[in-house]
Amino acid sequence: MAFWLAIITPLAYPPLLLGGLDSQSFLIFVGVVALNVFGLLAGRGYGDPA
């Protein structure tokens, strides 16, 4: 699931950046980036043979 989180979360970047980053949307952007980093780290072994 973390692998797919890492794949899906970057889709939220363009709408957030194009809408401008006020204080609330900046916090949402930072949260989305944190979720993306978590997904990248937790899902890095996806598809590796066990």
C-alpha cells in the first residue's frame, strides 16, 4: 500500500502549486510531501523477491 501511496501523492502537487500557497495550503502541501516521502521509504521493497 505504501508503494501506491508514493505513486498517487504527487498527483496532488500541481493543483496545490497552481492554486498558490497561502498558510493553510502550504501546510497541506507539506503534509502531502511528507506522505510521499513516507510512501517512498516504506514501499521501496515492493516487488522484490522475498
